[in-house]
Amino acid sequence: MHSRLLIVCWRRKLFFLGASLLFLLALWFWGFLYTTHITEDGGKIVSVRELMLGSAHGGRHESLLQRLGFHERHDPALDGGSNGVEPHGAAHGEQGSVQLEGDEGGVKFVKPTPGGLRSAKVRHTNDWDAIMQDRTDEGKQINQQPSGKGQPSRHISDEMRMAAERQSHYEHELKRMGVPVIAGLGPGGRPPPAQRLVHFDLKGAPPKVSYLRRLMPILKTLGATGILLEYEDMFPYGGSLLPLAARNAYNRDEILELLKSAFALGLTVIPLVQTFGHLEYALKLKEFAHLRETEDSPQALCPSYNASMAFVEELLTQVIEYHMPAENGNLLHKEDIERTTPKLTHIHIGCDEVYRLAECPRCRHRLKDQLFLDHVYNVATIVRRRWPHLRVIVWDDMLRHMALDALQASGIGKLVEPMIWVYAEDIYKFVQSTTWEKYAAVFRTAWAASAFKGAHGEGLLMPPIRRHLENTLRWLAVMQGEGNRFSHGLQGLALTGWQRYDHFAVLCELLPAALPSLAICLSTAAKGYFDVSARTNPILSSLTCPEPTGEHHAWLELHRDSMMVMFSRCMFPGSMIYRFILRLATLTTETEEYTDAIRQRRGWLTDYNIRHNFSSAARVDDLLGENYRLLNAVSNLARTAASTLTEVYDHWTYGEFIEQRIFPMLEELKRLERAGEGLKKRRVWPQRPLPYLKPFEVLGIDEKT
């Protein structure tokens, strides 16, 4: 028991001894800090007490206590002076602030007045801000940044952040609408191409001039600056070229009205006259067959024949002179000329896809590239000699593979401007960077060409709008990147709309069926990017479409509505034909699926069943049910085709269209109907095995031979 008491006592003694030692150590440490001097600002000795009370550096450093809202009452004895001037931050009792009385022993806190407490709280908050501001200012001084320059940097940073947010929102809307997202394109980007040409291919399904005139204001609203007119056999040639004109060619008065409409709207007109390849419309005729490169093909002209150049010059003369009102006054009256001052500035001489080259006896000893370059040089020289103010455009595809030295030596660099055409989505797959570099070394400027129809299938009824839009967007990006290579930049973008792949091909998409595609591509080219706003994008208003309703769906959905059924509600010129083509496209798909199923997947109405008159009547009757429905629908469509198409086309054109697109379906469905009815009549069938066709019978070969 006694030992336990001793242990408890010793523990208490040790505890008090340790506490005393810690207290003494703390007092010693405080005294050391309070009396020790530190070096600051170039070696001047300043005590910690002076720093706390703010008396160092002549008042430069404000006391930390003062910054916190406590003010020191000045004692002249402390600074060794009696001049009566209070240092910065001296106490003012009438303001109710907390006062400090200084003596040699330290700092004495005086009870604040009631009114001063609220003031101290406000001052405390403001002074903390001041402290933080001073810290920021000191940091700027350390970094040697003048005060006031941080604000513009912060402003630029905010603008960049906002721009990134806008671009992110823009790209989100593009994806929502099914529009391809192309890096570098968007609002606030580079300006659009200066020239936006719309190409009319008149060698197939030529619209009535009255319809083309109705389109002109729409094209102007959508951003077109000019028209590229490819007449082929629709121009009213005369003299020795009279046989070239088609039987339904435009007359001169019709072309006059078309040009006047374009000039009145400020649209330039550039005629396109083929002068090398794609001269089938002329070389197919007996009168001009001797000008062919090869006897069996009217595709290309022989460039080595003197009569060929005379023929080309006459072609150019008749077309160019009719498009120059300032000289002959045949387009406009004098007052009209003074008001609109129309002027023909360019002529396009074609020269694309010259497939038959260096094959005739006169040409085969020469290099193909040299033959081509010499012909282009000769044609361009004719134009520049007779019409010096005209600039000559030429398709570029025949130039892409040629060597730089050959192009430079040919001399065409100062005579022509290449129009670089690619209708696929990947531009650089067909025109690589090295080709752009080569072109820029030869030509001062160039043009680009996309497509809004007639590029993705010879027999299409409706253009794939999303592909054409992506082609346009890709071209805009390429033009931004490659335009600086040329000393005079890129002139503009031509939106081509092919009606046939060549003179002998069937019709592809009709112009009214492709008008929404043209509107989307043209408005995009005019802005330099796709405008996602239905209010500022002129597509809907130009095509007289109803305003979009609801926010759950975008006003354009290319990924969901590939047929662009939404435009069937619009009332643009030719909208009835647009709805007609939509119905025809649907019936064509249904008919093809039905006939394919009959031939390949169903087992009672195949060619084998029909050839051997061997099938089940009940099964055939079941299969013919769909045939009757389709046959009735296609027949009704055929009956309305002429009255619908006559709004835009003459009887030659809609007759050709019906024969190519509707009659084949009718014939196939009627053939199946007749075959099915014959199979249903049979009541007795032969034993198996049935006779089969031997290979030589299929090939039409006599068995004995």
C-alpha cells in the first residue's frame, strides 16, 4: 500500500516538472522570436516586432494587425521623433475602431466601441481581399508583368472557352441532323468560295426554259453567283453546224430569255463547250464522222486533223458570240445593258475523259500527253486571240498524271484555269497533295467542282443527299487548305448536276428530284459551312417548306430520312415531280424485291417452273396476289406520269423517262402475271424426271457439231 502511494506521488512530481519545463521552453522561444532581428531588402536589419507593427521601411509595410482591422495608437517615443505626424494606419477613435496602445512592454488591446465592432467586421472582410490582391500584385511584380495586362489575357481565355463551347454545341447539332462533321468548318471560320456556280447539264432531260427561269431567283437566294451552262445538242447551231442541234433544241429567243433572267439577278453565265472528248453528239453524225479519233467510236476528236480545229473554232464562235451582248446587242436593250452591264468573262472548253487518244494513223506516233497538251494549247490560243478578255477553264482529270516539266513546257499555265473535279467524299484519294503542289507551280489559279446529282449511279432516281453534302463540305475544307498554294487563290466552286453519264447513257436523277440536294449543297457552299439553324439557313424558305415544329426532332435528319421525304411537303417549282419520283422510287424498290424473291427465293414461279409449265396452282395464286397489287400501282403511276412531268419537260423527255423507268416494271409484272395464269390452268402433270436443258442447248450450239 505504501509503495503504491510513493509511485503516485512521484508520477505527479514528474508531471509538474515536465509541464514547468515546457512552459519555460515556450517563454524562451517567444523571447527569442520577439528580440531576434532579420535581414530584409538589401540587408537592412528589421525586427519581427517592427514588422508586426508596420514601422519598418518608412511605412512601406503595413502592419499585419492593421490589415486585420486593428490600428495602433502612435507613440512618438517609439520612433524617436516628435513631429506629430501620424503614420499611415493611425487610430481614429471617432470611427469606433479597435485601438492599440504601444509601450515598451508590447501591445495593449483597448476595448472597442459598440459602433466600431460592425465597422471592424466590414473592414476585416475588405482587408482580406486587399491582402489577397496585394499577394497577386506581388506575384505580378516577381514575374515582371505590368499590372493591368492580366485582364486581356483572362478575356482571351474566356473567349477561347466560349468558342470551344459553341463549336462543341455546333458539332452536336450536326450529328443530331446526320450532317458530316468536318474539322475546321463552322461558324466564324474562313470565308466561303468567292464564286458558286450551278451547272446545268442539258444533254439529257433538258427542262423548259420557263422552268429554269423560275429557278434563278431561288438559286440566287441560296447563294449562287453564276450558272455553268452545258448545252451540247440543245444549242440552236446554224450554218455548217446545223445538224448538231437536237430536234427539241432551244431556239434563240428562249436562250435570250434565260440569259436576261440570269443577268437581271446578277448571275454570271459561263457556257461549257466540249472541244475534245465527249463529242458524241457531233461525231455520231455522218457529216462529222471523219473527225473521229477512231472509226468505231465517236467519243473523241482527232487533234491532228486540220478540219478538227476548224470545227472547234466554229463551235466556240457560235456559242460565245451569242453570249456577248455588249458587242452585238442581241440580248438586252441599250438601257438594260447600262443597268446590268452583263459581260461574258469565262468560257469552259471541257476536255475531260478523252479516252480514245493517239490511236489513229495521224496520232499514234506521238505521245498521248503531248497530243492532249498541244490540243488544249491550240484551242485556248484561238479563244485568247479572238476574245482576249475571256478566261478559259478546262477540266483537270487528264492533267493529274502528267509530269510538272511537261505541263510547264506546254505553255498552258498562262492560258487556262483548271477546274479540279472530284465527286467522292475523299478528295485527296483522287487529287493528292503532290498534284496540288504541281498545279500551283503551273497555274496561277484554279477552280473546284463538286456534284449535287448524277455522280453515284447511272440509273438513280433520287440523289444520295448526304453523300453530296459531304462531298461539298470536304471540298470547302480542301479549298481552305490548298487555296494559298496558288498565287491568285482558288476562284470558286462549281456544283455540277449531270443528267447523263455520256450522250448514249440513260437518264439519271431529274432536276426537280435533285433540287433539295442542290439547295442543301449550295447554301452550304455559300456560307462555307452547314448552318444548323432553320431560321438563318435559307433552305426551307427558298423551297417554300413548312416551318419545323417541335424540338424532339431536328429540322433535317439525313441519317434517318435518306429519301428526304420531308421535302415532299414543300412547294418549290417541280415539287409535284419530286413527290412523283418518291412514289416511283418506292414502287421500283418493291417491284425489284418482289421479282427477285420470285426468281431466287420462292419455289413455284421461277423461270424453271414457267419453262416446264410445272407448278402448284394454289401456290402460284398466292404469289400472284402481290403481283396484282404492284401491277395496279405501277399502271396508275404510268397514267399520271405524262401529266405530272409536262410541268417541266416536253413530250420527248417525259416519253423517254417513262420508257426507261416505268415500262420495264410493267413488262416484268405482266410477264409474271401471264406465266402464272398459264401455270394455274394446268390440271394434269407429267411424271418425273422432267426433261432438262443441256448445256449446248443453252448456248445455242447444235448437238451434232
